[in-house]
Amino acid sequence: MQIAPLTSADRDEWLPLWQGYLTFYESELADEVTEATFARLVAGDGMHGAIARDDGRAVGFVNWLPHPSTWAISPYCYLEDLFVAPGTRGGGTGRALIAHVVEWAKEHGCAKVYWLTQESNATARRLYDVVANDTGFVHYEIDL
């Protein structure tokens, strides 16, 4: 497996994975949001993305962003999106994508890497429980 920073040449392989991710979370985004997201990930302007390939075929992606924290001098790294194609789950792609972000965060002086997932996402949580600590926090939000 190879993991590489997302580039503009990856769009056609990334897009079906992104759509699969949105479908998994029963979400829809306007095309212009998807296009803007991809452009920002490729530009690396505050947001970063990587794509995983197995035998040359795109099988997953991860997106993350660093941000300041009131609880540390160093920035935190928020792993915002992680998706592995259903047919390849359980083969180490998710673990490798998380490790990729952790390595990036270390190289950039981040204090920690964190992420959210749905409580019902049992498949992903089996991996997350091995590679990270469940903090017990409950997530709330207000749409504006």
C-alpha cells in the first residue's frame, strides 16, 4: 500500500471515495462544496489530504487540519475525514492512513491528533479503540 499527498491528478479517483464517505454518513453536499473542499485539500492551505492506493487502485483517503488550542502551546491536529472503500476494510488501510496523519502531526510539532466518529460506527471504532484513547467526550454542534 502507498499513501501520498492528494494532488489535482487524484480528483477522478478521490471523488467516488468522497461520495462513498458522504453516503456512509447519509449526507449530501452541493457540488460546489465538494469542488472547494478538493481544491483546498490539494492546495494544502490549512487543510491537508492524502490518498491510499493498493496495487495502484485508490482505496481510501484521509483529510486533516491543524489548529491552535487553548490547552497547549503546540497546535492540535484534527483528523476530519477518514474513509476506506468497503471491499478493502480490515486490511490495514485505515490504520495506515491514521499513522500517516500522526507522522505528519509529529513532524509539524502538534501536541495531539484527535477525531470524531458516530457512536454506531462499530467497524471503525474497533480500530480506533486499538490505536487511540476514547476520551468519553460527547460532541454537540449548532448549525449556522
